[in-house]
Amino acid sequence: MRCAGKTLALVLALSGPAAANDQVTIAALGDSLTQGYGLVPEQGFVPQLQDWLTARGHRVSLINAGVSGDTTAGGLARIGWTLTADVDALIVALGGNDLLRGLPPEASRANLDGILQAAATAGVPVLLVGMEAPGNYGPEFKAAFDAMYPELATQYGALHAKSFLGPLTDAALVDPRAALASYMQADGIHPNAAGVARIVGALGPVVEQLIAAVPQS
């Protein structure tokens, strides 16, 4: 019986961790912030996040589905071929270019809704990363834009991170000039390598929750 017990324990040990250690493939659907605009490839958001997760022991493969200049409409247009059969989870980080163009929040919301619906249909868990509208569009625009991310995340049971650039905004509150010099490229819009590292450090733990939400095969 003792031998049989050891055999059973060995079978359980091999079957449990093997499933838990299956590689997870995550597609990061976004714009230039995801794509890594202005940076050498290894300094971009996706490679730095890949390295961060690997260093923490996760067997994960990230797909860079960021397209510079893309809006939520562009993300919706390509979600069908982004969600290939091998994609286990999805990071959605879109909306910055909608803001730059002053697009109506209701249009952005409808596009994000379509993306989340596609992921739900595919059975793929999602991390929805928000953006925050500036005040110059008016309080009603800002309220509608900022609210769509947490509301849609709740509606679809998705994980939610308040703001992609939030970690840099927090630094700017302390010393705006130092934050701009330390974490932003010369255009003042895109983070440099150090800025991306700060973003990854903030979003990484939420991505770990996303990995945990992937159904075990």
C-alpha cells in the first residue's frame, strides 16, 4: 500500500504542475504605446513585459499586436485575426488616439464593447487597460470617456487597469519636469525605455492575474 501511495502521489505531482506550467500565449492589442514607438525592439512594452514575466517564472509568450496610430475602431477591425486559436488571453490598451482625434466617447465605447464581445465569444480572458481624458474636452466628455473602461470591464468580467500611462502621471505629480526628462521621449507623448519599465512594473501584477484566469487545458 505504501508503494501504491507513492505511485499515486507521483501521478498527481506530474499531472497537476504540468497543467499549471503550460505556456500561455497573450496577445497585446494596442497602439503605438503597445507597439513600442521610438524604441529599439527589446525596449518596447511587449518585450519588457515578456522579460518581467519570465523572470518571475511564468511560461508565457506575448504577441505584439500594437499598431502605431491605431484607434479603438482599428482594434475592432483586426480583433478577428488577432484572436487566433493559439491565443489564451488578451490585453487591450486602446483609446489614446481616439482622444487625440477628439472622437466621441460613445463611439470608442462601442468599439471596445465589440472587442470584448469577440474575446468573450472566443472564451479568452481580457485585461482592459484604460486611458484618462484630459480636461480640455470638457467635464462631460472626460466623465464618459474615463468611465467606459471600468464599466465595460465589469460588464464582461474582465480585469481592469486604470491607466496605461498612470505610473508616469503619478511621477509627474511629484516633479513634472524630472518625470518628463526621466520617463518620456522627446515628443512628450511616448515613454522611453525607463518609462516603459515603470509601466511594466505597475501592470505586471495585473497581467499575472490575467495568466491565472486562463482556463487550464
